[in-house]
Amino acid sequence: MFDNMNGRLRMGVMGCADIAWRRTLPAMAGNSAVEVVAIASRSQQSAEAFTERFGGVPLEGYDALLELDELDAVYIPLPGLLHAEWVERALEAGKHVLVEKPMTSSYRETSRLLEAARSRGVVLLENYMFLYHSQHEAVRKVLAEGAIGELRGFASAFTIPPKPEGDIRYRPSVGGGAFLDFGGYPVRVAQYFLGGDLEVVGAVFRHDRHHDVVMSGSVLLCTPDGVPAQLAFGMEHSYRNDYSLAGSTGRLMLDRVFTPPETHRPVVRIERQDHLEERVLATDHQFANVIETFVEAVLGGRDIRPQQDGTLRQAALIEKIGQAAISRPA
């Protein structure tokens, strides 16, 4: 697959999303092993604006991108409900794929695409970028040291203010609402700390009748031995993204857990009886780290099966939550 002469990974970008402009493409530009060959959009004007900043050839239409022979891999930051179609088409074209979360909206589609990638010998990686930030491993080490005793509970939230009218998240056939876009973050970080064998106890979704999408919700999960995870998401709140872990002897809290800029120094707050401690962690660049992982998987054969297995477990749990949720009109 990878046989171009300059030894760099030739990337194409499918869609001119905000996340690509602000975070992912700057990380690609900072990786010397990546060459942005082309950027495709439904609008030629948008493609040209992106290529003026990041290089490459502007293309109108996503099909044109997949027809390029001088392309090794594709980055797909399209709206969530478009992922399955274009990931599959990119795999059929023999391209490696980095796709924004969620990979698809169902376990069945996610499983099928991962199997298709493996059978074709190409890399398929979902970009849950926060997993690549070192702050979470640092929290794991603090827990292993016994800083809060035995784990008794977990809580996490990712909420944002309302988006402007017309935002893709309000379009049920494209964006799919808050659960598809934001709800997966607290679910995924709960699995990170509590393991993949979580049971769905219950969920409540607020459903907007005007837009016909889920606007917000709460989810209750638990481990096999009864440790609960209380999760919240939504796009009708003040901005918040954090988690906390309650233990037998204390509590640990961390803010900016999903969206820290690369200049941010995370602060782990540990509270125990008559004791308050704050540990300042190192900065990290989670977008640069996920790009590095993808490059190493394609060029160096890095094993990303653990990440793919995590994607599959996430898809299964998200599906179970959706099936169990009680929906109420917003």
C-alpha cells in the first residue's frame, strides 16, 4: 500500500469541518511524516480556504478524493451519520482511514467496517482524541497509589451551550443530536476507568420535538461488582467537561478532561478528610498524539487492535444505552 518515494504518509481530508480546521489539521501539519495531498468539500470555496492554510489540492466532492492514486490515507471529519458510508467507500478504494468519533451509529456497522479494514490489510482508527492525553494515565497511577482508597463511584459530564439554529447537530439525518455527538465522551471515559464490562441501569433523554433530536440526557451504568457511573451530556447547558472518582477514603476531580488545549496544565484535585491536595500535570497534545499513532500504524505496523476493540465495545454500549433510554419531550 505505502510505496511512494518520499517516505511520507500522503493524506487526503474529506470534509472541511471546524474540528479539522482548529485541531486535527494543525496537528497533521506539525508531523513531518504527513503530507496533506488534497482536501475535499461539497464547496470548492471551502476546500480552497483549507488548502490555502494547510496545503494540498482543493477538490469539490468527496468522490474526487477517493479517485486519487497518489493518496495513502483519508481523514474523515464529516457529520457522524455520514461516517459509515464514506469510511466504507474509502476502504473499498484501498485507503487507510482516520475517522472522527463515532465511527458509525451502530454496533453492526462498526463491526462490519473494522472487519473490512482487517481483511483488506488497511488501518481504520476512530479519533476519540481525549484517550491520547497523558493526564488520564496519570490519574490511573494516582488511583493505583491508593490516594482515595477503594473506588466507590464515578461521574462525568460533557455539556455545551445551545448551538446556532441550522447547526448539523439539530439535523436528525446528518448530525443526529447530542447523544451521538457528545454523549459518547462520558461513556468512553467511564469504560477507561471502570473497564469494558459495564451494565446499563437506566437513561433519560430529553428529545426536542421541533428538531427531532436528543438534546441532552443522563445515564447510569454500573460494574459487575456494583460501582456506579453517573454520566451527563447535552447541548442546552453551560460548558462543562470533567470527571470525578469517589473512593472509600477520598475523592479525585479533574476538569477539561475531553478538550484541553496543548498549552493546558491539568490539575488533579484530591480531597480527603482534613486534606486537600492539587497535583499539576504536564502539558500534552492529544491531537498530535493520535496523528502519531495513526502514522505509526500505517508506516510502522503499530498494533492498534486494542483501540479497535475499544471502539467496538463503545459502539455496543452506546447502542444498549439508546435502547434502554426513556425519552421525554424537551
